[in-house]
Amino acid sequence: MTSLVRQIFNTRMLVSLLMGFACGLPLLLTISLLQAWMREEGVDLATIGLMALVGLPYTLKFLWAPLLDRYTLPFLGRRRGWLLVVQLCLMVAIVGLGLTQPAQQPTMVALAALLVTFFSASQDTLVDAYRREDLSDEELGLGSSLYVNGYRVGMLLASGGGMILADHISFAMVYLIMAGTMLVGVFTTLFCHEPPHPTGAPRTLREAVVEPFVEYFQRSGALGLLAFVLLYKIGDSMASTMTTPFYLDLGFTKTEIGAVVKLFGFWATIGGGLLGGIVILRLGIRRCLWIFGILQAMSTAGFAALAYVGHHLVGLAAVIAFENLTSGMGTAAFLAFMASLTDRRFTATQYALLSSLIGVPRVLASAPTGWMAQTIGWPFFFIFCTLAAIPGLILLLRYAPPGKAPAPE
């Protein structure tokens, strides 16, 4: 018990939490908060829709990740040096975005937002690499769960907090405050320690670009692992895409959705992430992938049950609590598993590539969900999403067969 407490309450876990907050904060500054500002300024919907393209750096970050593996700045070490530079640039970019005028300068808004997402995606890459190199394999589950929880708090502050502030002060001042809040990440970078420099780190740019892919695809079952990464949360992603129209179709008011789904669900997700991280410490990453994957599928089936029950506030709360709890647990195990797949010599590049792959099924598989729900109805749509979890679990049979001791992480 004493050992478990020491694993939970240590500075490495605090760093994971604070770095997660610093990574989550900038995300919605270029999405929901910027959309609200542009709409208030009278910008047309077509232009607002096109602004979604500024999020491309989040899916393309693997293109410049090799530079972060290859080059080390002359201060603070391989990871912290780059982190400090990127975080300071991110603060400047957020201030610059706040100084633009959406109605008069849409091009400048787009360029400033693109700089924010570029430096934000770079920070994500560096923090993911730092977490992998700083934590032992046994600590990755809890570290990942704390990172995700910090990320969600940062998102909540940027979207919810930013919206509330914008009712009382200008959006320019809101962005200035958000830039100042990023000092949390800067001070964390300055006072945390630098992970050990891995033996065999790339010494040339060619090694940094080519070797991460060569090393990965030389492994046994490399393609199967990529397929698993693509499919493990596909059912969960498809279901979550259509939940808001589903709640409205059942007759829930926007107030009920906001109170139960957003606020209650937020804390359920936080609790799930923490619980998942602690369970992973005890059982290991791969065994927990089985447990949490099955629970995720069961929670998706809960939406099908709610479709039959109809407008029932207690039923909604129960489904949301279970779904968010299991989603938080599954995300913690999934991120820890992806981190465990990376070679410490090329952490930034390999993790950036794997995390970029997660977005592929979320976009492609989610695109036809509206048509599916309309065609087959809500109950059968959510049953289909539940069954969509099976391929990922089948692939898991190869890497962590049930009934056998899990392979070393």
C-alpha cells in the first residue's frame, strides 16, 4: 500500500498533470472560443467553417517531430530546451491572436490561429515524448491518466472559462489572460528534471527521419499493432459523434444536456481517468486494455438501452456516468499502451505518428454516422457502434491473450 501511495503522489505525476493542463488550454482557443468571437463580430458562417483548417498541425505534427528528436538546444536538455522555446512562442502567438480583428482581418486571424496550433501541436509532441522518457513502463498508465485529466481541465478553462469572461471583458483581454495562464507550463518546464538521454539517439537528420520507421516496422506484428491503434476506440468515437442530436431527439432540454452531460460527465471522466491509472498500476497496461475495452463497449450499449427508455433524466445520468467513467479508463490505458510502443531514441516521432493515426478513424468512420442513425434508427445505430469494438478486441488476442500473464510492458 505504501508503495502504491508513493507511485501516485510523486513529482513525476504532478508534472504529467500540469503538462496536460498546458497542452489542453490552447486547443479550444482556436475552435469554440474563436468561433464565438468571430460570430459575435459578424463573420459569416462559411469563413468560420473554413477556420477548422487551422487545426491541421495537430494531424501533421509527425512531419517535424524528427527535428525535435535529432537536435538538442544548448540549454535545459533535449526535451526541456525545446519545450521552453515552444511554450514561449505559443504564449506570443496567443497574444497575437487576441490582437487581431476578426471582422476586418480574417486572413490575419487565420495566420495567427495557425501559429497557435503549430506551437500547440509541437508542445503536445514534446510533452508526450517527455512523459514516455520520464516515466517507467509501470507508471505510464497513471501518468497518462493524469495528463488527460489535466488536458480536460485546460480545455474547460479555455472554453467554459473563456466564454464566461468574454461576457464581461473583451475577447482580446480573454486571450491575454489565457496566454498568461500558459505560465503554468513554462514554470513546470523550468523546474522539472530532464529525462536521461537515451543511448543511440539519432545523430543525423536522416537517422531521425528514417530510423524511427525502420525500427518500428522491423518488429514482429508491426502492422497488426497499427491496426489495433486504429480500431480500439472506433466504436466509442462513432457513438460520441452523434450523442448531442440523440439527446435532443429524445426530448432532453439544452439545460438538462448541459447539466448532466457536460458538467456531470466531465467529473465522471476525470474520475475514470484516475481510477484507470490506479488500476493499471496494479494489473498492467495490456490486461487493462481488455477490461476497459469490454467496459467501453458495454457503455456504448447503454445508449441503445436509453433509446428504448426515452426521456428519463436518471437513465441519462446513469448512462453518461458509466460511459464517461469507462471512456476515461480506456483512454488512460490506450495512451499508456501507445507510449509503451515507442522506442526511447525516437519518442517524439513515433508517438506523434501513432497519435496522428487516432484521428483517422475518428474522421472517416464518423462521417457516415448521421446517415446511419437516420436510416436504421438510434437503437440499432448504437448496437452497431457496440459491435464495432469487436475487431479491436480480436486484434488484442494476439498481443495479450486472456488467461495468460501479460507480456512485459
